[in-house]
Amino acid sequence: MRLPPTALVVLVGPAGAGKSTWAGRQFRADQVVSSDALRALVGVGAHDQRAGTDAFELLDTILERRLKRRLLTIVDTLGLDAERRRGYVALAHRHGAECHAVLFATPIDVCRARNRARPDPVPPKVLANQLASTEQASVDIHGEGFDGIHPPEDVEVVAPSMLGDLAVAAPAALRFGLHLSSLRGEGMFAERLAEVVAVAEAVGFSSLWVLDHVVQIPQVGREWDDIPESWTTVSWLAARTERARIGVLVTAVTMRNPAHLAKIVATADVLSGGRVVCGLGAGWWEREHRLYGWRFPPVQERLDLLEDTLQLLPVMWGPGARPFEGKVLRVPEAVCYPRPVQEHVPIVVGGGGERRTLGLAARYADACNVFGEPGEVRHKVEVLHRHCADAGRDPSEVLVSHLSTAVVRATRRELDTAVDALRGRSVPREAALAPLGAGTVADQVGRYQQLAEAGVGTAIVALPDVATPGALESFAEVIAAFPPPPRAW
């Protein structure tokens, strides 16, 4: 049974069916809400039927609060009241959570034997009614709107992106890049970073990428964490690697003079022997601009600057010294020596804005970088292809890359250990799965297969535990499952 981290799980079965025992094996005690335990809390014991009304009112309040906080919750009651079951489904769906039922079809004689062995057994007539109700529930439950109905089997709680049919018959072609988004840790910039990129190149990553920020962004770390200047780091990476493409995902056009940026990229391309990919974006984080004294223009002006830069860079890297005049940029002479080693430096536009950004990628770029799950990516690719058609360009000329976070291990036990090392003390393991993109090798192969089928040609991955021994080697098993496409990076 594979469950998302925010599910409500309803147990259904008579006394003696093994519901509480199963729940105790599969889930933490703090995830299980038991009507018996609540009777004991508000009454004189677990079987105080006089406290039943108060116990169920308290149960409903607890479920509401837990679902509001998007916590995995197991309802350990008989689950034989159809109206209550439908109410659980409605409650979960109202909070955007899935609702699953676990149906205990335990043999009648087993239930009776277990009941007799209890210190306070259920009266035989009551148990007989429960057994009859269970038979009826096994029929009715299929029409009550549950997202899944399961027997009491072993449970795996997985990130939502790892759910569904992830079986892979014939993997699509896909390349992988490593995004070095967080370099926390003493010594990371020298010995440890050198070790990381050496292993990354050895295990099959075809490209290496860094952030273009001068202050660490909230999505990745703390503002006082070390974060190197991006293009300086690209040049350092060039000296430490031999084959991998190197780039910035993506360079904010607001943070450098675009003509100067052309010079920086050309120099890095020469120093790398022609391995640079130039990522460009309009910039988004106003705070770092304010801290460094840079102007942060309105979004329309930033997009105009991005469009001008997309047109200027090839002119700067090309023959002669032609003047350039765009919407907001003017360069009297496009002088840039040395020229890049590559005859054509690939340009990636970052962002999935459907009206302007993807249109700029279709007209001027060699690739666009997008985010999201396969359905959203498929939609972005369709929009990109429409822009290509409007521009009279073959859509196959514009590669689609995808940036996401991943934690990978071969087995579920190893994955749990890796997640526990990364999650905050107050964050339950299941709540950390989705932000970390955590999954086993098999899970990740299925996930990236879906992205490849949606149109992604290069999957760029940020590994939060990239410097942990074995993390890159674990991801190598994912890379090995995919044949590389013919495109260079």
C-alpha cells in the first residue's frame, strides 16, 4: 500500500479483526487516532460506551485539526457506520487530502477467538452484528468516494510525485545535470566541492549548474549560508572537470551589464574548452538587489531587458563589432575578445511564463527550463511548441530542461535514514518527503520516465545531501536506467 504523506486512513472491521495491532506496526503512535483511547480519556476506560458521544466529538475535532496541518492520520474505530465513513471522505477532500480505507476481512472464527481472549470482551450478539455490518461495508464502501481501498498490507508513505504507476518498460532518452544549489558545510568550497564534482562527472551527470544569487534564497537555506558568485564558480568548475557542461541556472540579467556578461561567458567558455551553457532569466528576488545596491525594475522592463540580452549576446560573440540597439539596451560596438570556443554558445531561458517567457525561449533560445510535475510540464511544452509555431521554428530545436530536488537511496530503509538526517526536528518524516523529492531508485526512475514522456530532455537535479557519501552513487543508478538523447547536454 503506497500512501501520500497527507492521507486520512480509515480502518474498517469488527472487534478482534486486528485493526489496532496492524496500525501499531505500520504507523507511529502519534499518527493513530483511536476511539477506544479517546473513550478512556473522557470516560472511565477504553470500553466505556457512555463516553462514546464525547469520544467521537473529540475524534472529529482532532481529525479536523490534523488535516488542517496536513498530517498523515489513521482513524482507528470500527468504521462500520456508512454515514461516518462518507463524512471522513468529505473531510479529507475538503482539506485537499486523499482518503483511503483499509478493510479487514478477518475470518469470523479468528475474530471470535480474539474477542474471547480480551479482558473485557464484546458481547457475542454485538460482535455478530459487527460481523454482519462488515460484510455490508465491504460492498457499500466502493461507492463512498475513497481514493483507495486496501487490505491490511504493509505500508509505504511516499512523496506525491512517486505515487501512481511508475513501472518502466522501456526508458525514454534523458540526460541528467547536477544543480549545486546549496554548498553548506565547512570546507565545501575547496576539498569537498572538488570531491563532489569529480564524483558527479564520474557517475554520469552530463552537466553541472550553480545558482545566480549573492544571498542564499529562502527556498534553499539560510540567508547567512555561504553562496559563491556564480560565474567565478563556473570558471573554477571548468578547471576541476573534463567533460561535463557547466552553466548558471539562471543568470539574472538585472545583476550585470549584459555586454559585460557576454565577456564573462565568453571567457568561461574559453577556459572550459567550450563547455559553457548560458542560462538567462529576468531576475525575481528584490531583496538581494536592494542589499547590493542594484536597481530592480518592474517586471515588464525586466522582461524587455531579458529579450534584449537574448539578442545581444550572439552579436557580442559573433564576428565584427556591430552596434546593437534594443528596447532598453544600447551597445555602440559589440566588442568581445576572446571569442567563445563554441561556434554557438547554447542559451537557456529560465521560467515557465506562458505569455512572454516561453515565447522568448521559442524565438531566441536553445532551451527553456521549467518546474513542476509531469502534467504541468506537458502543458508548458505544449505552450512552448505553439510559440515555436508562431515564430516559424521547429520545436525540436528548443530543448526542455527541468529542475527539481531529489533524495535517492536503493531501499526504503536507507531512504528513511537519509530523510531523517535532512528533516528539521519538528518536521515529521512523511512531511519531508515531498519537499526533498525523496524516493527509492525504482521510484525515481519512474518519476523521471514520466518527465521524459512529458517532453523533458535534460533533468537537472539538486541533491540536498550531495556531499553525503553514497548520495551521488545512489543517483547514478537512476542515470544508468536512461539512454542519453543525441543533444549535447
